[in-house]
Amino acid sequence: MSTATTRRPPATLPRLGPLGTVRYVWRQLTSMRTALFLLLLLAVAAVPGSVLPQRGVNAAQVTGYLAAHPGVGPWLDRLGGFDVFSSVWFSAIYLLLFVSLVGCVLPRSRQHVRAIWAQPPSAPRHFDRLPAHREAVLFGDAASTVAAARSALRARRYRVRVTDLTGGGHEISAERGYLRETGNLVFHLALVVLLVAVAAGHLLGWRADVIVPVGSTYTNAVANFDAGDPGPWVDTERLPPFTVAVRSMFVTFEEQDVATRGAPRDFRADVTSTESPGGPGRNSVISVNHPLSVDGAKVFLLGNGYAPVITVRDRSGQELYSEATPFLPQDGNYTSVGVVKVAGAQPEQLALNGLFLPTVAFQGGRVPVSIFPDAKNPALALQVYTGDLGSSPSVYTLDQRSMTPLRQPDGALVRLILAPGQTVDLPAGLGTVTFDRVERFAGFSVRHDPGKGWALGAAIAAMVGLTLSLFVPRRRVFVRARPGTGDDRGATLLEVAALARGEDTGLDDELDRLLGALGPARPQNALQEATA
Amino acid sequence: MSVNDTLASSANVLLYGSMASYTGAFLGYTLDLAGGAERAERSSVAAPGRQLAQVGAGTHQVAAARTPAQTRGGDVPGGGDVPQQPRRKAAGIAVSLTVLALLLHLAAVLARGVAVQRPPWGNMYEFATAGSAVVTLAFLAALRWRDLRYLGTFVIGPVLLTLGLAVTVLYTRAGQLVPSLKSVWLAIHVSVAFVSSALFTIAFSLTVLYLVQERRERRLAAGEAPRRSFMDALPPARELDLTAYRLHAVAFPLWTFTLVAGAIWAENAWGRYWGWDPKEVWTFVIWVVYAGYLHARATRGWQGTKSARVALVGYGCILFNFLVVNIFFVGFHSYAGVS
């Protein structure tokens, strides 16, 4: 052979046309390495969603953050920092990941279906190249050895194929563990179903937060939502018109233990619900962890607070306003903020804005604060405003732009302090205010999510598939039994080997178990054992 | 219902007792490791080819046709002419002390539970004490499967640290729970989270040891002079890696269950099964990172050290989830009870 080789020009790779490029990109996208990068990127991308306040979790915190960081705040907002999980870039990552997943799983499913119907492949020639192998010389003839091996393997749930060797003897190919790949595919496909179920719930579901004072009734309609939104595809005219009436509430706080004094301990609402207004009522109790199911929706008790019953009369004694007015709690001692809007007051509209304190104490003798969340010593502390109420979007806050606070003749702000049952006169002959009694309100969250059941089913299927894919061993075992020659005449030369798909530390045990089921070895021949 | 304060203080005393026993166990494991280099040298002098044969031979069953001389506890399967490895007295004492410590520890957790008449995992102090008990339990259970006593220092050490943190910084007096925690899901979701985290903890220690051992083996193969170290007595890198993988493979489905159980509970308590609250986000992040670890082990070029590093990141996320998110990140999950 000549050592001088002609220099060949470097190989020219074929140029990828548009179809070729698409195929190349697709192969890259569906490769394991890409999936790995996307997974890790997804984890990194989720972190800002926990560090920065999110609108979906606590909108008030976001407003506070923007106020505290006027420079960098708006930029973070533009980049989606406060809505990370509905942002474009986060969605892009998980959508790409799912495309990669589907693109990899579908071909593998086809392959797997074919493999389930196929017989195990023929044995390789060199058993010593496999991860585990043994050789032995056994008593008995080849046929009976092979029969014993076959039944031992079948007892271990292998699919067995026996072939005859030229020159005598037999060969066995066996395979088990198709369930591993089935579980793997089920897991990944279940994730896709989960994603679709979550999307369906978002598009077709709706949620509403409502505040219902004791003695009031909530009728389910979009107009009555205090907060919350229907999904984009929800027909808001066709919401189920059930009603929930709050008859009473039971709320307790920790009183005995000093360290956790004031912590909420139990809260329940006794309600009567109907499927439609005027229909037959059903009494039930809603508490935390025990929601009410009514007409396809669920009513959750998420919060509670106080709704003092306040009556405002004009100077002639005519009632202008008399309602249980929800005051929203601001802290652990239920210092609550609210406003009474008296639209029918003459000559100017009237508003009473201030605090409700369930257990009042006066700091420094003058400033009212609440020192315990239960209504042990309730009081209202209100300022009076006159002017034009305007059309404020919230029932619980006062638009102060067209309202002016009332002042005493000496210029100090008018501040009214009322205890239950007390009536005070408003200055300038505007009338009287009465604090009739204290009521509580129930903070309900009403939800309808049509994708919930599918999401749960998909999650369970995913868990089952995951467990199967991790713990069912996928193995192939090969056996070659030939009649012995020379010194070993009458015995059988046996070779066994095993191969696993993926990580498997039990191959040696499997072969030992198989050998143990076959006959005893002839002692005078050295047993060759391979290290794994 | 009132809290039984006497029982709660007995719980504290039992906990201090368990910490004393853990300290003894920790010293025992460390002594055992310290003698490791000498033990390894002695056994390699006796049988030069033995090191290779130890690969995978630790507790695997010997072939049926050979007379086995298999014993547990790190002894090499005896052949006729190879001397047995020296009995590891320090390790044996350490295990006994670990069992004692665990009994006291469990008694403390149980006493706390009876004192407050609810599962004793409702705030950070209780998470730390009950969680670390599960770590020790998982470690002792793993000892019955494989001889992992060399791991003792690296598992009992963190347990001791956690308990120290619990009784000093995280301590809260026994009390009742806020209403949203009063559910059967508290027992299910949190206990499975404990078991999963305990297995991740042990697997983390194994992964760190794997990386160290792998680097030593690489240096040895590159021709550097071998340095005597306690690591000589530990199994080879491949076995450490495989054991770590098997623990991760059990912990990951359990973590998936934690996530799903948490979602089911959230739907019952808060009206939605997933709201991206900080703890939910971090549970998700941990899940994704460990899913990445499992993927990495099946990806060409990422097996071995690279996938091990992903596992380390995952455990970092678990620590972050427990220490930082519980206390500093406000969301629906704010049950820390730490002021």
C-alpha cells in the first residue's frame, strides 16, 4: 500500500435549502439538550416572579413597590416584571418547551407502539461487550437448559424468543419493561393535557370576590362583582344566577396565649343558598377549607371584617341612609377603613370617611387605634365631607377631589367618635349620624373553573407515568446454550448477558437470578466471572 | 382547645437530649471517616487488585455458583485468602447513638403534637424539628438498604445545625393554627414534603462526595500522586453517583406529589389550585430543576459531573425555599410564625 495519499479537497457539505433548514431547526428544538436548556431557563425565569411583587398575588404590594421605586419601577413594569407568569417572554419559554416535548414524544410514541408488537431482537455475537455477562458450564443438555431458562425468564415477565443455532444449541432473546416507556410517554403527554386544562380554565372560567354583610344576599352576576373578572370566552349574560344569603358569622381570635394573641383561630359563615332567586333555600356552613358548591361554582370564605350599621338622618329626621357599611380591615387588629356616601343629602352630598376600630384605645389620649381584632369595645372615628361625590369606581374609597372636609368654627377638622347605639349631631345643621350596631361581613371568593377536573386527572396520570418510567426496569437478556465438546461433552456451554435501556444497577442480580434457576455448574471447570 | 404547656416544655427537654445524642453520633461518624485513609491503605496493601473488584460489589449478591461470604457493614465479601476489613467500631457506635437521638427526637415531636393537639408542623420551628427528624429517619432507612455510614457526618451534621437553628432563632411557643391550616391536607402535603426533602438532603450529600471523589479519580488517572484522605475508604465515584441517582429518583415523584397535593389543598382553601404565590413558584422551580437533573442524566455530554451540578442547584433551591421564602417572602404561605 502506498503511504503517499493524494490530497483530497475538503468535503463539501450539501447546502441546506429552506426545507432542510426547517428540518435542522426542528431537530435541534426537539433534542434532549434543547429541552434541558429550556427547562433550566424556565426555572430561572420563574425566580423574578417570586422576588418582585406580582399583580395577581398582591396588587397593593405592586403599587407600593412602584411608589417606592419611581425610577426603576416603571421599567420593570414595561418588561413584565410584575406580571411575570402572563408575560410574553415567560410564555415563550414554556410554549417552546411544550413544542419541543410534543415534537419528541409523538415520534417516540409511534416507535413504542411498533416495539410493543415486535419480538425481541436477535442476540449480539459478542456477549462480553454487554454491560453484564456470565459464562458457565452446566450439567444437562442444551435443550433442557434452554427450556428452564425460557420458563425462568417468562416467570420474570420477559417476552421470550427462542431460535436454533446452526451446529446445535439454542439462543434466547428476551425483553421486558415496555411499561417503562409507556409510563414515560404518558407522563409527558399528561403535561400537555394539563397545560390545555389550565388554559381552558383561564379562558372559560370566571372568578369574583364579593363582600357580603351579615343579613345581605349576594346574587351572582357580573355587576355584583366587587373585584374579579370573567375569562375572555365567558358569556357574562349566562352566569348561573344563584344567591347566597349570609345569616350569621362566627369568628374567633386567640385570647389566651400571649405570644399569638389576636391571631385568627376560626371563622365560619352560616348561609342560605338558592339556585335561582326565589328558589328553595338550602342552609349550609362555609368555612375556610370547606367551600360551598352551588350550581357549578364554588363559594370560598376567604376573609371577614366589620360592617357597622350606620344611619344618617337630615335635620328633619328623615332617613337618608341606613345600611351595614363594610369597612375593610387594614391590619391584624382589624383597624378598618370605609366611607358612608349619602348621595341624597341636600344641599350638597355628604360623605363620612374614617375608621372603624373593633377594640378602641386612645393613644396619647387622643389618637384612636385598635388593639384587638374582636369587637370588644367598638368605635367609629369619622370625618365629615361635603361636596360632589362624583362617580367613584370603588364603593370603599372616597374621591376627595370634589369633596371638602367639614371644619369647626375654629378651623379644626370635625372628627366624630361614636360608640354603638350613640347618635351625634352633624355640625352646620346637616342632620344626625347614628351608629346602630356592629355587624360582620363575609369576604367570599366565587369561582368557576371548567378545566379543574381535567387538570387533576392529568396531574394524577403524570404521577403514575412518572413512577413507572423511573422504576420499571427495561432490560434485554440473551442466552446462548451450546452442547459441550471435548472435556465438556454431555454438558452445556452457557453464556448469558444482559443489557438495559438507561440507568440500571440490577443487571448483575438479574443474571445471578437466572443462573440460579438453571442447573448446577460443573465444578471442575473454572467459572469465569466478568466484572461489570 | 388549650395548649398543654407542661408537655410542650417536656418536648423541649427531649429535643435538647436528642441534640446531645446527635453530637455524639456526629463525633463517631467523623472518627470513622478520619480512620478511613488508614483502613483503605491497609486493605489495598493486602489485596492490590481488590480496589477494582470493589466496584459495585459492596452489597450486591455474589453469583449463585460461588460460595458467598457476604456481610453487611462495609466488609468485603470474603474469599479464602483476603483478610476481612477491620470492624468499624466508631461507625457502629455512631449508628447506635443516631438511633437513640432519633427516638428522643421523635418523642419531642410527638410531645409537641400532643401538647397542641394537631400535627406538629404548623410553623418554622415545627417544620425544622419535624423535618430534620424525617431526614434522620430516611438516613437510617437507607442504611438498611446500603452501607452509607460514611455519609453520617454529612447528614447528621446538617440535622444538628437545623435543630440548633430551630431552638435558637426559629423557636415559637406551642400554639394553635390559623384557620387555613386546619385541614387533613396539612398532614398529607407537609409530611410528603418532609420525606421528599429528606431524601433530597441525603442525595445532595452523596452528590457532593461524588464530585470530590470523581475529581480525585480523574487526577489519579492523569498521573498525579495519590493523596491519602478519608475519601479512600468511600466507594468509587461511579457507585456514589448511582446511589445518589436512585435516591433522587425516589424523591422526585414524592416532590411531584407534594406539588399536586398542595394544589388540591389550595383549591379547597383559597379557591384556585395555582396562583404563583412565592412558595408555589419555588416549589415549581425546584421541580423543574430536578426534572432538568433527570433529563441531564439522559443527555449525551451531560452525564456525570454536569448533571451532578444541576442536582446541587436543585438542593440550593430547596434550602432557599425553606429558609428565605418562608420568612421573607409574603404570600398566602406566610405561616412562619417567626417575628
